[in-house]
Amino acid sequence: MKRVSAQGWNGLFAGVLAVCVLVVIGAGILSVTTLIVESVPSIRQFGLSFLWTPVWDPVHRQYGALPLLYGSFLTAAIALLLAGVIGVTTAVSLTQIGVPWIRSVISLLLEILAVIPSVVYGVWALLVVAPIFGRWSGYAGGSSGEFAVSGFGVLAAGVVLGVMVMPTVVAVTREAIASAPKDIAEAAMALGATRQETVALAVMPFVRKGILGSLYLGLARAFGEAIAVSLVIGNQPRIGGSLFARADSLASMLAHTLTGSAPPLQTAALYEIGLLLFLMTTVFYGLGRSYIAREAISPRFQPW
Amino acid sequence: MGKALEARAVSARFHEQVILREVTLHMPVNQVTAIIGPPGCGKSTFIRCLNRLHETAPGATMSGEVLLDGHSVYDMDPTEVRRSVAMIFHRPNPFPTMSIFDNVAAGLRLHGLRNRAKLAESAEQALRRAALWDEVKDRLHLYSSALSLGQQQRLCIARALAIEPVVVLMDEPASSLDPLSTLVIEELIEELKRQYTIVIVTHNLQQAARVADKTAFFLDGEMIEQGTTTALFTTPQDKRTADYVTGRFG
Amino acid sequence: MVTRVSYKTVRKLKNALFVSVLSAMTSLAVLPLLSLLWSIGFHGIAALVSLSGAPLSRGVASAVLVNALAQSLVTTASSAVIAVSLGVAAAIYSSQYAGLRVGRVIRFTVDILSGAPSILAGMVLFALLSGVSSLTAGVLALVLCMLPVVVRTADQVLVAVPVAYIEGSLALGASRIQTIFATVLPIAHKSLITALLFVTARMAGEAAPLLIILDGGTASKGGRWFQPLPLRLYSDLTHGGSFPHQIAYVEALILLVTIVTIYGLARWIGRPDRW
Ligand SMILES: Nc1ncnc2c1ncn2[C@@H]1O[C@H](COP(=O)(O)OP(=O)(O)OP(=O)(O)O)[C@@H](O)[C@H]1O
Ligand SMILES: [Mg+2]
């Protein structure tokens, strides 16, 4: 009698937990379905050409994703270039050179960098970074028109994104370096290799995958960042062809346009943009994760 | 020819924890000095102080003097010290991303040798000295992981010998090998001591008795007793040494 | 011999160059953070001082700020409670009950979802509640954002509990539930709380998922009543206001201090000591 009831409790408990799992997964499925359903009118109207139509023009009810893809890819490329070069070298410094206490201070600073909300980055981007770029391009000859005044544009957005993505690159690369085999590095040192030679010979060959993974994760994060980008990219969905030109990205467009008062077709087009964003971040995120063991990163600190 | 190595009052710590206390030990030219002692007593730490590898670990510090042929290694460039004082680790650690040949050539290349013919010549010589040449001469361009563990360890020895060191430190070089490979390594040590000064850490007392001319017993970071191997094993002066070598503890 | 000496020098120079490039890059990595902290700290405090000098604006501003902060705390706290209870329950299932294959499916789904941009959560809720602006929709959007991350981190913490303890408990005749509450959770609770606080710290500053729901709603209602701090900050930055920039700096400072405090708390709880 007693035993049966104990089992009953166990079963009930497991059942409740299973329901929670279903709720979580169900919420995910519902979300994706919603994005699809809401974008149906736009998909019907524009079909696949949505992807390569180079205009986004609410006045003429003409919506194409190309200018936004352009803005997303260009800003993400700038961000990854910065975060990749600076982030990877920083990760190497934090594991290979320097005084321990300086290392831990810098690690702490970078962890803080990762928890700062994007809207706070937005304040910094808008009030500190953009003016610097504005002044700088003014000195540089001022030929880039509006950029010279405000500093808004692809470059400013890319740089801010780079700063936001860097903690991810550093954290993942650092874990990769930490899990590279120590005895191989010691073998190199025992042969009389300098630090630099040890890193090149016996560390880097083991962290290539981790670096690649961190860059993909950074790419996913850069694509998804809406708030900070929308404040400095200039919010003009066009293909300017210059780093100093204003533009717009997928996520930024969503942030500043979707306000509920938009006409139905535009709303649908925006949802299609959202769907596109989801697909792209999922692909890049999935690629990134495929290079990085789940256990390699402590659950405490996952900046993405 | 090898060169003599001498440790004077070597102390080492990791952060606050003292691992070695004032160890003084003379390691004579062209002899095999064995270091024995229970696990965790600081044997590895000691020989890592000898080629300045200890200081590369996080939190590691040392004091005291290590003299190579009378010159303090802590006054030399660490990369030069490690070049003269080679080290073999307890687990074979060939560079897994390199071929067998490139492994042996790695040290030579590091120190600036580029000439292909000379590289090939030195590599062959080193492989011969490590008693590996005949087994690998037809497959020098395979990855080092294609070799058995015992062969990998001899590859590591060849890699270390290629840059012409004067002292070879060995940290339990046979501990992860099968009995046959162990035998091969022991014969090799016997052979190598003609040209090099050898310091070997071992857990295996029979091994120490077989290969070493001189033996030092470590306990809890201190050097308890040293002497010729025969003396240490047959007439130990210290009771702790006697207990250890007769297998009463450790 | 001469060539060898010079090659030694080359190597040393190379290594010195390596070290200096690394140090330079590391400084470059820290520079933006220092600039950010400095500008927001400096201007934020300056703005606070100057605003507190003007009694009228101080009243208005502080009322608005207190309101926004209170709303932020309410939204974050309630979404955290919901997401944590649901998410940890799901994680207990995936780590303790699910078989290998089911566990893998759950982890995969949750992994994919946790990589999705947070702004999408707002869009989904906006569509589902057909443009209705409300606190509920905002909270639900945050929950939607948080859930996958909570499940993923909690699962990872729980999976890390050594199987030996669990088997030990079961071998003593404890039931599954008893094992979970008396063995698994007590072992994992510290890392779990730390990890969850990190997630919460990040959610507390999220503006994107709230943006569409609440901004859209306020636009149609013409009011600005419901605006948690991050959102209020964003709209101050985009629409401008009666205190351009100054108020934004103050809000950013408050947000930053709040979040870094939660973060510090998380680190303090998760500080390494004996297990
Ligand atoms: N990198 C390190 N950081 C901190 N402590 C260490 C480190 N390496 C070793 N130790 C500690 O130093 C002490 C001595 O270690 P060492 O490796 O020298 O011992 P050993 O005599 O070689 O032992 P074994 O026979 O097991 O190899 C041990 O207590 C060990 O825990
Ligand atoms: Mg050892």
C-alpha cells in the first residue's frame, strides 16, 4: 500500500517535470510557428525574391531584405574582424603571458563587459563612439557627407558590435587554450622554445576549432543584436557601398520599425525579416556549437 | 660528453605551498642518478627546477642554485638551459600534429637549422641513438601517433637528443610503458650515459637498482639520503630510507 | 657560430614582439570597457548632481526614474520566478529522468532556442496577443527569452553532479524524489543559484523583447506609463526628451549599477571554496 503510493508520487513528480519540458519545447515551437504564420502575407507577395530585392520602401509598399542583409553582414564582418583579432590575442595573453593578478583583473573586466546590457552599450555608442567617428571623419576630409556630422553608419555600428562580441570570443578561445594538452606545450618548452614558439608550435594547432567556434558564436550574436546597432547604424535600409554610409540591419530594422501601427504588409515583411534572422542565427549558432564541447564552457559564464 | 649538474639548497613552492626544502644534490658526469620516493614528495618538481621548467607553471617559484658545469643556470637564458638540459616526460608527448621526422627535427629547426640535408642527417643520428631508426626509417613521414607508446617514448628521446644536450632528465620515462618497452628504455639509458649525464625519477626500485649509479631518496620535499645505489639499497643510513627501500611503506 | 648567435637574437626579438603585441591587444580589449564605464560613470554622476540642483526637474525626473526602476524590478523578478521554476523543473527532468535520446532532443532544442535573438521573443508575444500592450505580455516575452537559457545552464549544472552520489543515494533505498531533493539539489544549489543569477542579470537589462510590445502599446495609447528602465532608456535615446542625454546617462548608470550588483552577488555566491 505504502509502496504503491510512493511510486505514485514519483510518477506524478516525473509527470509534472515532463509537462514543464513540454511547455519549454512547446513555447519554442509556438514561437517559430508564429514567426512563420505572421510572415505569410509577405512570403505570398514577394516569394523568394524577397531575399534579393534591393529596396525596402514602405511608401511604395516594396519590401526586400537585401539592404538589411547587406547591413547585417557588413557590420558583422567588421565586428568579427575586430573581435577576432583582438579577442583571440587577448585570450592568448590571458593564458600565456603576464602577471597572474593582472590576468584576473582583465578577465573580470571582460566578464563585466559581457553582462552589460545592450541598451547601455547603446548609450555609449550614441553619445561617445558616434561623435568620435563623426569628428574623425570630419578631420579625414569630410567627404563622406552625413557621416562627418553624426558619425552614424556601418563602421560605427560594426565597431560597437565588435566590442559587444569580444567577450564571447575571448571566453571561448580561452577555454579552448586551457583545454589544449599541457604536456605538448611542455615538450616544446623543454626543447628550448620561447613563449612565442611554444604557442605557435604546440598551442595553436589545438585551438583552431575553438577559435572558429567562437567566431561563429560571435557572428550569431552580432546578427541578433538590435538595440545598440539601431542607435548608430543610421536606420536607412540601403546599400551605400561605403563603410561610412548609413545603412540598416535585420535586427535593427525590427527594433525601430515594428511598433504596431505599421500597415499589415509591412508588418508581415518585418516578421519575415524576423524569421530570416532566426534561421541565420540558428545556423551560425549551431555551427559554433558544433566546434565547442558543451562541457568546455562553465555554465556560470556563457556570454551569448 | 656530459656535464655535471649540481643542485644547491633548491627550494620550490606552488603559491604558498612549499614543495621542496633546500635540496642539495650532486649529479656526476656520465652517471645515472636516480631519484626515488613516494608519490607527491616533489621528485618531478625537483628535476623541473633543473631545466627551469618549474618556473613556467602558474604560481611556481623557486630559490637556491643549480649549477651546470659550474655555471648557474638561473643566470642563463632559460631557452638555452633547456636546450642543454633535455627532459623526457612520464607520458610520451610527441607533437601529434607532426610527422615522425618533423618531431625529431622540431628542436633543430627551433634553434635555427634549416638545411634539409643536415636536418635529415641529425635526425637519423638522433633516431639511431634512441634505438628507433630501424623501426621507423621507412615511415618517417607518418604521424607520430602511428607509433606504439614505447616507440613514441623513444621518439621523444630522439627529439631531445637531436639538439645535442649535455644532461638528460627523465621523469618516470617507463611508467606508462609495457615491460618489454621498459626493458628497451633501460638498455637505452645504459647506452646513453656514456655521452650524457642522466637524472631519472622512478617509482620502480628495481629499475633504480638496475640502471642507476647513484640514488637519492626524497620524502615530503626533502632529500633524506643519497649515495651510491648499492650503498643506499643495502646499507641505508636513515630509518625512513630503510623502510622505503625494503617496501615497508610508500 | 656567428649565424647562431644572431639567430638567437632574432628569436628573442620575435618573442619580445609577440609579448608586446599581445599586451597591446589586451589593452585594446579593455579600452572600450574603461571608456564605457568612465563615460557612464562620469556623466551619470555629473547629471545626477546637476539634476538634484534643480528642484522642479528633480521631482519629475526622480518620480519617472523610480517608477521605471520599480517596473523593471517587478518585470524582471516575476519573469525570473516563472522562467526559473519552469526551467529548473525541465532541467531536472532532462538531467535526472530523461534517457539518452530524449535528453539529447531536449538539449538540442533548448540550445537552438537559446541562441535566438531576444528581439524575436517580443515579436512572437506581440503577434500572439495581437498588439495588446500589457505588463503580462512583457513578462511573458522575458520568460520566453529566459526559458531556454535557464534550462540549458541548469541542466549543465545538474548533469555535473557526480553519478556516484546519485547512485549512492538510490542504493540506500531513497526514492528518485528524495534523491533529487536530498542529494542532487543540495550538491548543485550553489552553482545553480550563481548560474541563474547570471541569467537574471542579463535579462534585467534586456530592452529588445519589451520594445515591440510595450513601445507599440504606448504609441497607440499615447501614454508612457509602462516603461521598465531599459526600455525607458532606449526611448529616451531615440525620441529625445526634455533632458537630452543627461537623463539617459543617469538611467544608464542606474541600470549598470543594478546589473553589476546582481553580477557581483552571483560571483560572490559562486566564489570558489571547499565543495
Ligand atoms: N602545477 C601545480 N600546482 C600546484 N601544485 C602542484 C602542481 N604540480 C604539483 N603540485 C604539488 O606538488 C607536490 C609535488 O608534486 P610532484 O609532481 O613534484 O611529486 P612527485 O614526487 O613527482 O609525485 P609522483 O610520484 O606522483 O609523480 C604535490 O603535492 C602536488 O600536489
Ligand atoms: Mg612526478
